[in-house]
Amino acid sequence: MDIHPANEGHCLVIPKAHYATVFDTPPDVFAAVGRMVVRISIAVRDALQPPGLSLIQANGVAANQTVPHLHVHVLPRRYGDRLPLNWSRTRKSNASTIAEIAERIRQRLPAG
């Protein structure tokens, strides 16, 4: 459980071994964290019946990572909770810019 919960039922999933960010985390460890996130999310849903649930995993100060240890927030959401986790859907980008950025990312994907 988060000791500074944003909402009732705010949980954390944290690997026992230390990894500062997702960039430092072996894929098999992150996969295990993901499996636990699903299990905890289902338990939160069944216990608290929130109308929504957000999963938050931040990396680096610019992403508002305040604890330098990989963790995933399982955050039950309520209508009107006013948590500032959503962004404006009015910002637009053109298709060529989106395609160019997607290609730059594709070129850097590791094999496998």
C-alpha cells in the first residue's frame, strides 16, 4: 500500500531487487512485475469496485519519479477525484511528424 495514497486502495508493486528505472530492469523482472500488477489490479477491483483504475510507472525526474526504485502505482479512480494524471486531447500533431518519430523509434528497437 502507498503510505501517501492518492485515493483509497492505492497500491504499489515493487520488485525486491533494486532497479532505479525501467531502463535498468531486466525484461524478465519487468514481466514478473507486470504479472503482479494484473493480480493486484483484479484484487483492487473486486475489493473496492472503483469505476476506473490507472497504472502509473514513471522514470526520471521529468516524469515525476520521486523514488529512485522501479515501482508501479495501482491507483483506483473515482469520478471527480481530480487527480492530475490526464492530458489534454486537444493537442494535435501532423501525420508526417508522427510517422517520422515512429520510424526513429522502430529503428532503435532491439532484436527479439
